[in-house]
Amino acid sequence: MNPVSASLKKKLVDQFVEQLGWTVDEAENFIERSDLRELAFVIAMLQLQIKYQCRVL
């Protein structure tokens, strides 16, 4: 199990569902089975996606 707090996990699940179209189960399973490097990579990609979307608008 990785050391992600419950509040951070909820925020990540919400972002994965909203931005990536994942189900809550998919997001929770990804967070549980991923190490911090994998989570950091996905979070960075989300930030880039959001930044790019803001520029396009």
C-alpha cells in the first residue's frame, strides 16, 4: 500500500474520473497498486493536459 492520505486519494480519484473518464473503481485501483513515481507521472500529465486545455480555450 502506498502512503497516500485519504484526503489526497479522494482528490486524485475525483480528478481521474473528471479528466480521464475513469470509473471510481478504476481510479481507486490505480492509486492502490501504483507507487509514488507512477502517481507523480499521471498527476504531471493531468497538469499538462489542463494547462493545454486552458491555452486552447
